[in-house]
Amino acid sequence: MQTHSLALICALAAFPAAGAPSFSLPVDCELGETCFIQNYVDHDDSDGHLDHTCGPLSYDGHKGTDFALPTTDAMDAGVNVLAAADGVVLGTRDGMVDKVIAVENIPKLNGKDCGNGVSIDHGGGWVSQYCHMKQDSVAVAQGDEIAAGQVLGQIGLSGRTQFPHLHISIREGNRVVDPFAPEQLGVCGDAQDTLWDNGIDYVGGGLIRIGFEVGLPKFASIKSGMAGRSRVPSQAKALVLFGYAFGSLPDDEMTLTITGPQGTVFDQSVTLEKTQAQYFRAGGKRTPMGGWPKGTYHGAVTITRDGAQLDHQTISLTVE
């Protein structure tokens, strides 16, 4: 009897708040593969920040969910923004340029921090807003009737942003609603319901991508997608593996390993010292006399947290 009661409670918890619409994934990408969630709604009413799990993936006053791309190259290739639910377009903005806004030099945007975007009325006071879309990509107009999954435009870098992503915010009247925890804004912990129709797993950090280089890459090159090679000459000055990641916590550990035709080339673990939204670590070895043996090399990057594996990626390189 107790087992049946527990199953019923779990089933009820999967339904959204009464009267609320359900929302589908608002981006045409695969979470954990071609995109990831960088920030969630802030549940800390003080000057600090906490996501709905009491984790660090937010920032003070953040009112939406950020679906991020791994590189600006991915943005340039084009990733569609999708309507998360049926509704009517309340308004749009387009024409703002795509560029990274430096944290230390934020220009006056005159209330246009959202950049290019779309807002949709879902009825009953429920509204969703889509921000930072690519310049000249907005594909709908005010008054258009929209179906869930319809293309609204593409992910961009417009407005106040440091990386290509879609910021989606949801409101009921004047109330900010976190779709991961719609009934508990200002309180963090285990949410009992969700507005996502298929559910979206919380990921508290992990790898964005990894790659090989012939020297220590610059962070800007990693974020743009320029860093990373599939082939290098045997006389390259060095063999370096990097891991680009998000959501670090103090004492997380990143391990970088390179193996080649003759065995292990490099194996090092680095303990992270602080919480960071995005970061990278890299390591490797200078090229030995006579060059690297030709053949296939493998790179592996692992992040561990509290002794458990948080994420792991592998990659191959040809030395010719």
C-alpha cells in the first residue's frame, strides 16, 4: 500500500503548477552535446546567488535560464531558438549587433540589455521572453500566432552578454517564475515540480569541450572555437591538451591525460581553487628530440567532484 502511495506522489510532482502552461526546450540543440545550461534563476534574495538546487550556477538577480553554445563558431553556423509554448507575439526587437560585452566595460544599453528578442503571451498572465538573439535572425512579428516548437530566430550575442546563448525568462503577471522550481522562488532545495514538459535534468557543471593544441591556447581562442586541432606535424613545438568547462566549485579536480603509440605522454591532475562560471585548464609536453612518433594520440579529460566523476570527454589526434 505504501509503495502505491509513493508512486502517486511522484507522479503528481511531475505535473506543472495549476493553471501554468508547460514549456518545451526553447533551443534546437542537444543538451550536454551541442549546448548546455550555463545559468539558472537566482533563488537568493540577498546580494549573493544560488540556483534552485542551492548550487552556484546563477548570478545576483538573474531572472531566467541561459542555454549556451560551446563556441561563437557554433553561433555563426546557426542554432535556432524555438517557441517554448503556444501563444501570440507581444513584441520583438532586431538589428542589434552581436558582440561580447566585457564585464569591466559595460556600455549603456538604454534598457536594451536583452538585445534582439521576442516576447510571447501564453494567456492567463503567462509570458515568456527570449533574449540575445542573433542580429537579423528574428523570424516573427508582433501579433503572430505561434505554435510550440516554431522557429523564432537564432541564438546570438546581442545585448548584455559575454557568451553566445539564449536567455529565456518566464513570468506570471509581475512574478518571476523559475521553470525548474515554479513554486519556490527565493527558496532553494529539491524542487517538487517543473514547467518543462519532458523534464530537463540539472547539471551542476562539466566539460564544454576539449582539444589538442601545439602550445598553451588563449581563452578567447578556446571560446571562439579556433583552438583545437585534429592533425599536427611530428615536429610541432609541443603537444598540449585543454579542457574547457563550466560551473567549477572549490576542490573540484580536472585530470588531463595524453596517450600515444608508445604509451602515456602526459598525465596530470589539477585541483580547482574557486567557483567559476567558465574556465579552462591545459597541460602537455614539449616535443622531444627527433619529434613525436607518428600515429594516433588520445586525449582524455575528467572532472571529479567530491570523489565522484562529474564529466569525462575523449578526443583523438593524428601526428604526421
